[in-house]
Amino acid sequence: MQKRKFLTVMLLALCLLAAGVSVHAQDSNTQTAKPQQAEREDVTNLDTQLYLIVGTNGDVADPKLPAALDSVVKQLRATLPFKNYRLAATLINRVQVDGRLDLSWIGGPLSLASTPALNPSFSNFSVRRVRLVTGSDGQQSVQMQGFNFGARVPIQVSGAIAANGAVAPTINYERTGVSTDISMHEGDPVIVGTLNIGPTGEAIILVVSAKRTQK
């Protein structure tokens, strides 16, 4: 009789022990699953637009700018002394949130020499990191860390006089650019900086905007 009771107690103890191991294993699996879910990557993409606007006191063939830049043009006319503005280039790129952007090209609107095909400008646009941040007002803004626009611009200067009296033009390349950290409301274009480009008195105005992609 005592032996039967002893066996019954041992059987209950083994059942309780097995149940405890099973519960412990289930909790362990649950805990290991949580970090895997936390590591899910944000794949949100942003469409960025960099506008290169030329401010000039001369006449321009097409002074009309995109409607998206109406607020920017109003601000430029109120603060800068230029007579006209023209859109020199629009650079559209897609970048993932927390990603980077780097773009280089030859030629384009920064060539000031009389023969731009022979003396092109060299330009670079880069952003070290693009983020979506929530401000104190609860609205999301786009933050661009390490925004950089740079160019090597050809400038024609007086050259040597040849034996026949002709003047051979000399082209010097000068560096110009801007580096900063900026933030903006999503979809609203903002003026990043203004770059004077040589003796013509013209200037390049950098305007940037960014918004989340629809797909």
C-alpha cells in the first residue's frame, strides 16, 4: 500500500515537472520571437527634388517656373535683387528612409564659358542621411543630414597675347558649393542656399523638397 502511494506521488511530481519544462520552453520561444519582429526594416521611400534656379538681371527665354515653386519665387523676389529667374535644371531622385544619396554629372547650367561643350562644369549633389522625424507639433518632417551641393565652374580670364596680337583665352575652374543640415515639412520646397557664379552677376539658387512615395 505504501509502495503504491509512493509511486503515485512520484508520477504526480514527474507530470508537474514536465508541465513546467513545457511552459518554460514556450516562454523561451515567445521571447526569441520578439527581437525578430523588432528588427523589421523600414522600407519607406522618399522622392526628392533638387531645383537649380538661375537669378539674373538679363532677359530670359522662358521665365515661367513650376507652380510648385510659387512660394519660393515670391520669397526670392522679396529678398534678392535679380530681375528674372529661370529654371536651369530639376533633379528627381528616390531614396529610402535612413538611406543616402549621391549624384554627379558633367555639363549643365553652371557652364559660363563661351564654349560650354569644351569647358563644361562638374557638379555633385549628395545627402549623407535622409530621415523622417516627428516634431513637437506632432507633424512629420524630412531631415537631410550632410546636404552637399558642389560644382567646379569654368571662368574665362585674360590670356596671353600671341605674336600676331591675338589673345588666347584662359579658362580657370573655380569651386563653389554649400554644405549644411536641413529639415523641411514634407512636400514643401525650401531654399537651401544661393551661390554667386562669376563676373556675370548671376547666381544659382538651390531649392529642395521631399515627400513620401505613393507606392
